[in-house]
Amino acid sequence: MTQDGGAAGAPLAGLRVLDLSRVLAGPYCTMLLADLGADVVKVEQPESGDETRGWGPPFAGGEATYFLAVNRGKRSVALDLKDPGDQAAARALAARSDVVIHNFRAGVSQRLGLGYAELAELRPGIVHCTISGFGPGRSPHGRAGYDFVVQAESGLMSITGPRPGPPSKVGVAVVDVLSGLHAAVGILAALRRRDATGAGADLEVTLLDSALAGLINVAQAALVTGEEAGRFGNAHPSIVPYEPFEAADGWIAVAAANDALWRRLCEVLERPELAADERFASNDSRVRHRDELVAVLAPAFRARPAREWLDRLDAAGVPAGKVRGVREAFRAAARAGEPATVEVAHPTAGRIPLVRSPIRGAGVAPSPAPPPLLGQHTAEVLSELGLPVPDPSQEPRP
């Protein structure tokens, strides 16, 4: 990593990102920027740091695996933003940054002198990104938002889970991930515009809008028909069959996404009459007769082991896959020829695997810097700014 911005030769080398965010959406965004070569300086509260440092077990070398998941490739600076001196240091750091991102509650960034208007005077052309729960224009003003709450309020929870059954959240904080992705895209677009015009940008990405946008076809159907969306469990609301089926020794996911694939599936099942049945001949008729068709397919799939079905489906060109556990999924990716993890040397946890960036090529570093200890780079970064360095006896938390 270069002193002024990321791995040499990477797409964002030379850019500095001041990360004032916490938990998941903001840190996920800045991790993506770090993967692309930006020098991401993560400011954390002394002693406690980002909340996710304490979100465990599990821990590795005293660090919560939750924190490790979204903070690779960053430098950590411990600053108490309630302290006037540390506030001044944060502003000095912002004045040397290209991007500032935070998820403070409404009004906090301005009170700290870290709002867009204040920073644009220090650094014309700065890209300032706020991630909030519900946005500044919605009431009640300044309402805090967490992924779980937004999954409920966006309708996402209402369409997730078994049919019939209670609403359910998605297995990961997908709204935070979507928000982080949207923030990263918005930041990259703003930087592109800045390169062309010199103009900075004040961006806002909300968890609610990210969740609503993520409803995609379900949202469009509800808006056009005027009918409330329902739950379909692991099935698809508009494609049948497109769901898991239980084989003799496990579960497989089958995606017959068009009529040609459906006919091939019938051949694999050795049930050609199903393709000719008027109830099942076209996708729209299969959707209308979903329950009848699944009642026929389910016992057929239970007749053979999963591996045999997958081999047959693959040979016929029907998309299908084994329903895997998380550890098994990573092992399978590696066996298939391209590991989805990278091993790094962490200061306290030793050599640990991290999930590899999904972006291949484009100068993305194959082996990122490990997630930092709390305050690990405070002296280094403050020294770069020409600011007083803390007493060296105040070591970062192990």
C-alpha cells in the first residue's frame, strides 16, 4: 500500500477515503473501495471501536469475525470525535481525503464540522456520502435504521419465509450489503464526474430505498397490479419449477426458467407426458397450476440420489445445483478450480482466511491487507498529516 492511496497500479490508487462509518453498510462500501486500491482510513472510537469488534462469538485472536468480514485492507485510527482536538484531527484528515463516508444520525456530521458544506470549503471537489436508515426527507426526522428493521418495513420480510408461515428475515443483512453496494457505485460515479468537471458531490444512500429497489420484479408486480405480494418460500413467484426439491439423500435446486428447459426437465424425469399436459405446457399455465405440478415433481425427485439428478440435469443443460452449507460451498468453489478465499497474516489471529473480492482483474489486489487492530495506524496517519502523535506507550488494543 502506498502512503497516499492504495496498492500501486490499482484502479483507485492515489485516492484516500475517510471512513467514519460503523457496523456494516458503510464498512462494506469502503472495503470494496479498498479492494480497488483506495487508501481507506477508518476512524474508530478509542477503547470500544466499531461496534462489530464486539459482535461475537466467534472471535479470532480477540477480533470478532463479524469485524474481520468487512474491514480488510483498511488503516485504523482511534479518535474521540467528542474531543475538540480529535475533531480537528478528523477535519484535517478529511481535508486530505477524496471521499468521506459516514452513517451519523441527522445533524451530527454538521455539528462535528464534517458535513458536506464544511468539508467542501476545506477540500473543493470532495465526495461526501451519508448512509442513513430512512433519509432526511421522511418523518420522523433522523429516525435510526438497522437492517433487521428495514427488512420489516420495506416489505422484504413479508415476502420471505415459508408459505404458509410467518414472515422471515433473509439469512444475512442483505439490506446493509445492498446499501453498501449502492454507496460504492454512487461514489465511483461522483469521482468520475469530479475528474471531468472538478465538482464534488453530496450523496445520500438510505437502507429503506436500497431495500425497496432490491425488491425488483416483486415491487413492479405489486405496483402494476395493485395486489399485495405474497410469500412463496423457496419458490419463484413468476417461474415454475424454480425451487428446491428433495432427492433421496439431500436437496437440489432446479431452475427450469423457460419452456425449453421445462421440456428437457421432463425428459430427464422420464415423464414426457408432463410437457404435453395443457396445465403445464407453458410457464404461465405452470404458475397457475403450481401446487398440482409440484405435487407430481416432488415424489419423482425423491426416487434418486442428488448426485445422479445433478449429473442428468447437467447433461441435459437444465440449471441445477446442490443445496450446500456455507463451509461446503467454499470447499466446492475451491475444488472447482478457483478458491473464493484468500489467506492473510493478522497481527493477533495469525493466518486466517478472508472472503476474496468477487471482482476479478481490474487491478484488484489478490492478497489484501488484513483487517486492522483498533488504532493500529493512528501514529502513522497522524504523522502523515503533520499532527501530534499520541504517546507511544498507548499501544493499540491487542
